Amino acid sequence: MIKRIQQIWCLLLLLQCLPAWGQEESSSVFNFLTLPTSSHSMALGGMNVSAPDDDASLLFQNPALMANASDWAMNLSFLTYMRGCKAGNASLVRAHGERGSWGAGAKFVGYGSMKETTIEGQEIGDFGALDLLLTGGYSYLLSEHWAGGVTGKFIYSKYAEFTSIGLAADIGLNYFDEDKDFSLSLVAANLGGQVKAFADHHERIPFDLRLGFTKRLAEAPIRFSVTMVDLTRWSSTYFYNPERVERFGKILMNHFVVGVDVLPSDLFYVSAGFNFRRASEMKAAGSSHGAGLSFGAGVNVKRFKLGLAYAKYHVSAPSFMLTAQYSL
């Protein structure tokens, strides 16, 4: 066990030595990849890589967690985003032998129709915008407690007549002790780059190194999750106001996403989360009302699961996500 933890930390330190891709999000592309992919992860703060749930959408968060999904688990999610936008994703996980699982998924954000104007402001027509992700991957139970997984990503964006294509991969590792109800995960997400740029200038894909754990209390139906994100980015220029030099403590806290589940039975759950970075940025943008907070609940009835979550991702309106899963 100690040797395994040492290996994880060595991998973490090695990846931190890599170039800090996308140090500023204004210079990165395909940022729709960071949107939540299930109501449960959205309720837990929008990012969770360690919850050992029967959830096919976890292939988007951590490919190693596909090992926990039921055979032929199908998941559909729909997100209300900015006005005029439609966003959602679908995923499917299929068992392969006694230790393996295959998974496939798709994610989209449609931004609706917008007015096209000249540089002088004259309207010349309408145009549409779309982001699309197609992904597929494999997870394998390495031992009684360890699972690993990898997914490949095809990313496509089209804004009016401009298009961009990217290729990327996620690599995940998970340790799960069922007796102690403890899960620990490490994920390197969005390893890749643009194959085709919108113009002549190639931009970076938002690489993200994530580390998280989930622990259920022994004497109470409560489960806590702590996730650290953006572990290769420690400059204050990465955050909302690049002209303000933040203290290290503030920068450190902006890497944390925390969540709690109340699980009174196997049939029902209530969740809440807090995303420190989102709270900081939304407050700086003038919207401190509930910024960073998220809530959700779900029911499990035999093979069917249904969940609903609330969070605020922009100043104009709150977002809701509905997720449904059925296992054949």
C-alpha cells in the first residue's frame, strides 16, 4: 500500500514538471470540456474524480471509475446553461470479461443562433456555434483495490465558418477499499492538442491534473469528497483578475472542490458542494449570491436512476442538470 501511494506521488510530481499548458484560459480552447457531465458531480461542486458510484457518466470525470458501473449502463444528462444554449451528454458502459469495462460517450454544447455583423455593426445574417466531444475508453481492475483507465477524445468546434479539431486523452487511476469505504483517485485530463486551429494560431487544450478522495463515515450515512484541480497552475495570473496579485493561501483554496453526500438509504441521496474558484471568480464578476454553491438529489429504483442538481456557472442565470440512467 505504501509503495502504491509513493508511486502516485511520483507520478503527480512528474506531471507537475510538465509545461503548464493553458496557464491562462484566455489562451486555451475547448473549455466546454470543464462543464459537469452528471447531476451528481454537479451537486458535489462540479468536479469529482473519486466517487465510486454506479454511474456511466464517470468516464468523463475519471476513466478508471468505469469499473464501478453496471454492465450495459446507459446515462443521459441535460444542462440548462446560458440563455439560448443547449448542453448535454450521453454515455454507455459495457463490461468486458471479469476485470475490464468499455465505455463510450458524447457531449455537446449548442449556442443557438446569433446575429452576424460587420466591423461597423451592420447585420448581415445569422450564424450558429457548436462544441462537440466524442470519447471512448477502457478501464481495467489491476488488483482487488486498484483500477486504471484511459479514454481517447475527438473534439470538434464550429463557430460560423470557422472550425477547429482536437485530439486528447484522459488517464485515470483509482484506489478503492470497500471495507473502509474509501476511494482515492488521480487523473490527468485533456492530454493533447489541436489538429486544426480556427485560424493560423494554434491554442492549448485546458490540461488538468486532478487529485481527489471520497470517504464515508463509519457511524453515519454521510460521505465526504475533496477534489484538487488544476494542479499544474499556481500563478495568480491564471485566475479571474490577472492584475491583482493573490496571496498563496487564496491561490491554494481556489484549487479545491468539496462535496458531501447524505445517504439515508440505497434508494435516495442528497448532495451539496462548494467550488472555491468559481465562488471567487463569480464574486469578482459581481455575482456573490450563492456563487460556488451547488445542490442536488437523486433516487435509485432498481435499474433506474434519476438526479437533479443546481449550480451557478455565470452571472446571467442559475443552471440545472437532469440526469437519468438505466442499466440493462
